[in-house]
Amino acid sequence: MTKLTRRGLGLLLAGAATAPALACAALPPDKQDYIRKVEAYLNSIHTLQGHFRQINPDGGSSGGTVYVDRERGAMRFSYDPPAKIELIAPGDWRIIFMDATAKQVNVLRVKDTPLGFLLNKDIHLSGDLTVADVSPDRDEIVLTVVRTDHPDQGQVRLAFSERPLQLRRWMVTDPQGQQTVVFLENVFLNLPIASSVFVYHDPQVFGWPNG
């Protein structure tokens, strides 16, 4: 697997096998209020499209365009050149990572990734998920989220502006403390996105994109 491919997978999978379990105490009522507000905000998002900027653990960066359609359970990250990377969740159980330079495809289950819950039709930050911490910080709210039964999949910190409430970035941290950060920029919510954006074309049949 190429270095850039590992970085891209890190966007979703940092700590997927060996992250330690977190001991999560019950949060006080004021922090529970933040969780309810964030939950309502996330469920108000039907579609999202915009630019993303990814900072890798080694300080390298990349960017591109992100599309999310929660009604379809679909997502796509298209990396800007010179990267020849596509990450597609076509709306079933899969997240597909294509690296046209390495001629490599990796297929993962959505539910096995720390960010997979963002594609749920109904997002509940409880039950299958545990909010381990809520950190109000100046004009931001940061939630640390893990899967309740599978904290070994890693932890995700979601950062929101508070007024207005908007998702700004997320940070995925691996067991060694290495962090992949994704910033969202120029985001548009709840605009139509063509279903063709989320179609996966098997490169063994259709050839490699940008290849």
C-alpha cells in the first residue's frame, strides 16, 4: 500500500485494530445539552458538499471535494491532483478506497470505521456510540466519540462552531497519538447531489480513473 493510500485510509481508520478502550463516566447535564444540540444539528443535514483539507500525522497535506448524502447513506471524497485517490461509500455496506497510481482498491465495511455513524439515517450519540467527552472551548464545541462496543476502532473528535452550530473539522487519533485532521471549507448543506456522484465504477471493468 502506498504512503498516500495509508494516509487516506487514516482519514477513516486510524487505530482500527489496537486502540485501547476508553473508560467513560456519565457526563454532567450541561454537557448533555451540548450533545443533544449536536445530535439535532447532524440530523438536520440531508446533504453536504464542499472542500476538505486533510493534514496527515507527518505534517503533509492534501485536499479535494467531499459529498455526503445521508438519505442514501452515501459519501465521496475526491482528492485534488496530483493525487489520484477516490474514496466512495455508494450507499450499501461498503467504503471503497481507490488509488489509481498504485492500481489498488481497498474495501471496508462502513460500520467498521469510526466515522461511519455520520451516514446513519438517524444519528444517535448514545447506544452504539459513546460521547467520551465534551469540551466547550471559546467559540467551539468538541465532542470525543467512540463506538460503545468497539472502542478499539479508534476515537473521533468532532469540532463545531457554536454560533451558528456548524461542523468545522474532525480529528481521528491512533493508539500512538498520531492524528489525521480534516477541515471542512466552503460547505453547502441540503442542496441536491446527483446520484451519479456516488456510483462506484470497478476499475477492472471500466479502467482506472485519472489513469
